[in-house]
Amino acid sequence: MRNDIQPALQTVKSYFEKSEFYIPTYQRPYAWQVPQCEQLIEDINLHMENFDDSSQDNYFFGAVLIAQETGEEHEVTLIDGQQRTTTFMLLLKAILLKIDKELELQPTLDTDARRLVKRLNGLKEQIVTMLFNVSDDEKDDFVDGLYYPSEDRIKYLNHSISEKYASEMTTILLGKDFISIKDRVHQIYRRQKDNRYTSFYKNFRYFYNMCDDLNIFKLINFANHFIDNCQVITITSYNTDQAINIFNSLNGTGVPLTPIEVIVSKTTANASDRKNFEKNWQEIVQRTDSSRLDLNALITHYIFVKLSEQNGADRRNPGIRAFFSKNKHLLNEDILFTSELNTIINNFERVSDTINGQLINKLNGNLRPFVSSYLFFRQDNTYLEYLLRLGVLIELSELSYSHKLFKGFLEEINLLYSQVDSISIDELISKIRNHIHDNFIYEDVKQTLTESGVSNSILYVNEFLFALEKGINFNLDGNIDIEHIMPQSGLNRENIMADAGCSSQEEFQEYAEKLGNKILLESVINRGIGDAWFRTKKENNITSGRGYIGSRFPIAHSLVNYDSDTWTKNDIDKATEKAAERIANFVFSK
């Protein structure tokens, strides 16, 4: 195995003579935006204006780091330089489409036109070999319009697990014209206007419009200058591990990698079987995509597991980058690392299917790593109920999560999770129960629950406890809305306010936001009843969702037989008092 590195100054044309550009799993996603593309074009144009052919003073784009190791599946692995390489290919594709467009317009009988066609076909021939792996015969047929490359001939192979839209390059490179590309590119769900398009497409579109604005002679001059008089330095390493280490070193002093990129690149470099690690990591990425646990959150949960396991003086999460800087050894065992991450995902998915897990997920997000850490060492879910109680107090307290009564206490108890032989689950539960009774007052908590503006997350706990009282099965599946029994707004607001006995708008708003006025309701039913009167919501003749009677949520369903057709301040106060007592009893119960 060769350990040397080989630098070479190459024109864009010679750089793209390579058979492929493989972007490995640990690479960043494509991040260049139109302003960077504009600067690129401006730099090329400025250099072209001042170019002295006799001096051969070519424009230099910077360095590209590639790995070229014998026996690897891919001949050329692009370690650093993905952004420029991708952008160059988008520009070349835009030039190619402009050439095709011009060729359709050129006459064939005129001598000058035939010369121009020959120049355009020569340029077309060059570009197709830069973007695709084609034989000489296929290249000739492409120029004659008899052949078009398929996906397997594209030189661009993006396997980055961080790149959500890698297929976009395939769509663009295989497109036969701008309109077909525009119709086929990905549009990101829920994004508006131009933000719905990927950087791949927006940058390509910019290049296409730029080329389209050029007359044919300016286009030829620009394309030839870009291909023949612009250069990159390729730094080729014949040892992939060495190349990755160079990459880490370069990025350590330049634009910083994200914490996840650091983890992946260093673990890849240390992996006993790099291909197996990449396969395992891809599986983890896919699993986090399908769960509600993203990669950054997953690594945070992993850190809490390790803090518990280490049981040392460091009980607080220092952040991903700082933690792995101190615990570099954890990235030396790639199989154990990915196995433990999969265990965390398994536990997260399992607990997310339980009602306690669902309720905890509705409360302060800082609770979740403690759930993962606990379940990594212990399979009994009873403890989670008591963690839920503490989560309710976090939502109700004027103190933030960062206060020692919450964060400090939970970090201390986290160190006990791994000690399964010496500390029982009952002891963990006892610590939480005692902590609550020693530091919080029942009447204060109950009073807070009766006040207006209690967090909506508490509604989920209230609904669960009500179902528990009634012996009713309860789940949080599907789309759920927060329903105001006395509506906050609507055409009937003045009359509803009068029926409720509210003397002012301020009082009306206060009562609207009380715990007793808010319940859970399926989204489809909530849309159907809108801001209707209470008596209308109670009735079963509403076609869309059938009103409260059509709900699976027990509080809504219980209101169907409520002994009044109006919902007043007094009704809200009674419902609020019952809910406050129900939740406070849960938090403080032995």
C-alpha cells in the first residue's frame, strides 16, 4: 500500500478525465448557494478579460483532495473538494444545454454556420466525456443525436449520508432540456417560493440562465476558457485512511466540521472495516430519519449513556464536540459505537409506543436523554412514570429546566442508572419521590394549575389521568388539536362571551386559556366544529367528525351528556379545579 501523496496541477479538462467522483458517506451535503456561483462566474470572466495567452497564467480554483487506493471499490474517492466539483459539473451541464439549443438554430448550408456547428460539436464532445463515462463510438453517437447516456454512466456518485437530495444531480445531468429538468427536480415539502428548490437546482438554473444570455461566440469563448485555462491542484493520497486524516487536519484549521461530521470522519478513519462501518452508519441515519430522533439528538442521548457508564465527576453534558474531544477512544471501536446507537434507537422507538413515553415526549425535551440513558441499562418502565411527574413540575414551575432542582438533580441521578447491581429501580423511584416532596408544595402546584395559561403539554397528562380514572384505554395516535370548549374567537364570540358570564374581553381571554376550558380533540373533528356553540359541539348531527360524540378522547366524549347546553365561567372553574386536583394528586402520590 502506498503511503505517499502526489500533488498535481490540472486544468478543469484534465481533472474531469477521471472515471468517477465518488463522494463518501461521511462527506458534507452540497452547500454552495447562488452568491458563490455568481462569484465563480465573475472570477472566470475577470480572468478571461485579462488573460495573456503567451504567459499561460491560468486561473487557480484551489486544492482538491482525493483518495486513490488499490483494491477499493471506487477508483477515486473525493475527500475534499466536493463543493467545487459538484458546482463545476452543474456549470458544464448548463453549457451543454445551451450548445444543444444553439445547434438546433444553426443553418446547415452556410459555410460559416457549418464551421460554427463543428466548433459546437467539438465542445459538446469534450463536455459529455467530462460528465459521463462513454466510449468513442457512444461519444460520436451522442454528438449526432443517436445516443444519450444512462444513469450508470454518470461520473458523479454521491453516497453522503448527510445529503438528502443526492438524486437531484442525476435528474439534472440526465435532463435533455431545461424544461424537463425543471419539471422533474425535487420540491421540498412545505417550503415556499424559491426556497422549495434544492441548491443543486437553484445553482444549475443560475448557470443555465447565465449561459442562455450569452451569444454563441461568447459562450464558446467562456466554455473553452473554463475548461482549458482554469486549474485545480489535486492532492492524491494512495491510502484512504491517510487522506481522511489529511481532511480532518485541513478542516481543523479552516471551516469547522459539524460535530456529526467530525464523529463520522474520525470513526471512519479508525474503523477496522471501513465499508462495514459505512454500512452500519447508513442504517443508523435511515433509522433516525424514520423516527423522531435526529442524529444530533441521538448522539446527545449517547453522551448521557456514557456519562452514566463512566459514573465520574463529569455529570453534565459538555456538548458533542467537547465530549468526543475528551473521549476520543469511544470512536476507536466502530462496531461497539454503532451497536450502542442502535440500542438507543430501539429503546426510543419502544418507549415512544408507550403512553408514559408519549407523554414525556410532549413535555420538556430535556427529559428525553435521561429516558434513553435509563433504558440503556434497565428494561423496567415503572421509573418513567416518576420521571413524568418531574416533567410536569418543570412545565409548571417558574424555575427553568436549568435550575439545580431539575437539571442538577437529573444529572446526579443519571450517574446511578448504570449501577444495576448496587442500586435498584425502587431506590431510583424513591429518590425522585423524595425530591418532589422535599422541594415542592402540593397546594402551590395545585394553585398554579388553576391559573390561566398553563402549558398545553399538561393537557395530555390531564387527559391520560382522566382516562385512567374511568378505566378507558388511551393513546395519542393521529393528528391532535387543542380544543377550546369556549372558543377564543369566531363570529359568535360576543354572544358566547355573554353566555359564559364574562364581563370583559380580558376576563374572556383569561377563562379561554384555563386548564378546564381546553381538551384534546382529533384534528378532523376540530376542523368540523370550528368555533361553534357548546350546545352544537355536544350534538351528534355535525357531519364532519360528528362533534364531541365522535371523539375517542374521554373528556370530549364525557361532555356529550353534560347537564347544561351552555359553558360558563362556573363550568370552567369546576373543570379546572378537578383537573388541578387530578394532576397534583398524580405528582405527589406515594
